[in-house]
Amino acid sequence: MDFAFDARTEELRAKLLAFMDEHVYPAEPVAEEQRAALASPWDTPAVVEELKAEARRQGLWNLFLPDTEYGAGLTNLQYAPLAEITGRSPHLAPTATNCAAPDTGNMEVLAQFGDEAQKKQWLEPLLAGEIRSAFAMTEPEVASSDATNITTLIERDGDEYVITGRKWYISGAMSPDCQIFIVMGKTDPDGADIRRQQSMVLVPRDTPGVTVQRAMQVFGYEDHSHGGHAEVVFDRVRVPVTNLIGEEGGGFAIAQARLGPGRIHHCMRLIGMAERAIELMCRRAVSRTAFGKPLAQQGVVQNWIADARVTVEQLRLLVLKTAWLMDTVGNRGAHTEIQAIKIATPRAVVAILDRAIQLHGAGGVSQDFPLAEVYAAARTLMLADGPDEVHQRSLARRELKKYL
């Protein structure tokens, strides 16, 4: 693979870096001030809408979608350095550029598997940033790391599906802008093939029987910028059978198709989080004195910064290789690398953030720096989209198979 960025990537990187410096970073404290003054913490601060308008004006919009009909038409390799830049401000930049999860994955599902009516009703307003969405798969009563365990029922009743179940940690669902859920449940719970029992259906938020019960915290934080993480109850919710995405029994395969790009996007942004942490470490180290000399001259601090730089460079190369493979041999051909980055990246970035917090002392765990909140988000990614152990199990099996 060629390590040099092509001309289009370089152009977009330059525009995005300028957008971050001129608009996103200055907006971070403004967004916090505006959110504190809102009637509901889940409402969108005005500055976020201003950022979205500016990003769209500059052509920094829907960069994640490789389909030129819907997005920027970038390859994974082209998008990787751009997603990394947005990861430096993970609670603002992805939303500002309409590249925030879970909307990205939901737009990919609708673009790839939705019919024309579904695209018209839901994909188009999502692409325009007019609404938000949620992906309802995880459940509190079962080990959702194994998606075949889900118990939500999707039962056919004439021309309708009846949905009954409880979901939690449904990202984005607390936002009043979240207008549509993609719900995964079982249409054939007794089917012989456990990976053909699940289906996905579209459920509008205002459908009778849908109750957004409570906001779920993450290490004590409520992620207001991404619409929170909710517990949602579906109590005999009725939707037309035309709300089925794809075919009955296709839910598991759709979920796998959705999670591949989602996993690498998270890893791309995580590298940006690590770069922001290194920057904060260096600024802190040169500005603070302890025991008679600047922290930057303390050997342990120098070791932390050096190790962080080495780690980020290694991770970036692995993520870029994975992106290149996804572009050249497809997600299936890059399966091992996708799992490898999903294991390695959150774990390593959490360690870097932990050192950055330590270097900042009490400030590191306070609201005065982004480190604690970003740490919570990064640590969560060791669970989201499949916990580390699931990926380790699968990757090890693939390696062992060569010797059996």
C-alpha cells in the first residue's frame, strides 16, 4: 500500500484542519455554556447547528459514505485521516460533519439494504442532518455480546409487525431529534439456524408503545452531545410490514455488515483522541513545575510521551492497512485486521488517556479538561460493537485453524 495521501485526501485534510481550528475548538466551551442554559440537556445547542451549516457549506459533509449518490464517495483509506481529525473533538466534530454514530451506521444500512420508500422517508433527512436516529439491538436481560441471544420479538400479524422487548444503551435515543429506530428482534425465534432468526424493522419514535424510559450513564456521564444512551421499551408496538429492512431472517447479516465500518470508524476517531491527549500532555508538561524543574524534564513524563507517540504511530499504520484491505478485498477479506484494530486501539488509547489524566493531576479528572469524559468514551469502546473478548476468541480461532 502507498503511505502517501492522495490529492483529494490532502485537500480535505487541509480544509478539515482549518475548520477545526477556526470553528470546532472555539465552539467547545460555547456548546457547554449553551447546553447548561437549555430547558432540556438533550436539546441541541445553537452553536452545533451553526457548525453543521458551516461544514456543509465547505463540503465537509457525509464524508463517511463511499457511495457518491449519498456521500462524499471516499474510500476507507481516504476517510481514515479525516475521521482521525474529527476524533480530536469527539463530542462536536463528528456531529458537525454529519459523521457521528449511530447515524453513520444507520445511514449505511438504509443505503445498502433499504428500499426506495425507506430511503425517501428516512435516509434523505438523515443525510441532510435534519433528524437523528438510533440502533436498538442491545438488551439488559441477555448477554448481547452474542447477538443470537436477543429476546425482542417481532411477530407478524396480518400486514403489521408487533414488536415487544426492552433495549438499553441505545445511543442517540434521548435526543428529541431522534425520529427513527432500527430495531433488531426475532421474527423466527424457533428457527433451526440461529443466525436466521433475527430481522430489522424501522420504528418511528412516535409510534404508540415506544417508551424512552431513562438515560443510561457511562461512568457517571450522560453523553448529551450524541443524544445520550437510553433504555427503551417496545410494548406491542405495531408497524407496517413494509418497515422491514431487507428480508425476514436477514437481521444478523445486516448487523455484521453495519458493524464492520462502524468498528474501523471508531478506531480512526480514537487515534484522534490519542493525538489530542498527547498535545494536552505536552502543553501541561512544559507549563508546570514540580520538585524544582518542569514536568517536561521529569524522566517518567518523557517516557509517557515517547511511549504514547510510538503507540499512536503503530495504531495508525494498522488502521490504515485495515482501511486499505477493506477497499481492496472487502470487509470479509479484512476480517482479521478489523478485529485486530478493535482489540488494540481502544485498549492502547485508554492507556494513553490514563497517563494524560495522571499528568494533569486533579485537573485530569475534572470538567475543566476533556480527558475524563473522553476516557469514559474510549473505555466504553472496549465493550461497544462487540467486547474485546469476542474479537479475541474469533481471531484466535482463525489463527489456530491454520494448524488443525
